Amino acid sequence: MPNQNDSALNDFEESLEQLEAIVERMEKGELSLEQSLEAFEQGVKLTRNCQQTLRKAEQRVNELLEENGELKKVPFNSEDDQSQTV
């Protein structure tokens, strides 16, 4: 059975795909003004959904990195970090 994190990830990916499709349709310029407004409204809702999911993911990452009540800062591996790490 999928857990809540899998569901959130699937929802995020689905929302992102829908948002990309809306942008593509709008860029083609084939929508009427009313259709464009509806697509824009749907795009705003999808964007907010994606932002909320990302905030929750960031919060979860912070919880996972917390040690002894303090946040442990762990840098992302950049090209500079990889050259120093063996």
C-alpha cells in the first residue's frame, strides 16, 4: 500500500505535468480569452499545490536533519563539494 509521501510525490508530479500542459496550450495561442482565463486560474491552483507540497517536503527534510534539537546543516553536493569529498 502506498504511503502518504508516495501519494504527495505523485500528486506533485501530476500537478506539475498538468501545469506544463496548460503552459504549452497557452503558448500556442489557440485558446479564447475565456479559455485562457480558465487555464490561468487552473494554473494558479496547480502552482499553489506544488508550492505547498515543496514546503512540506522541505519541512520533512529539516526534521530528518535535526540532531539533538538543533538543525544539522548539510550542504548539497556541488562541483566544489565533490572535488573535496573522496
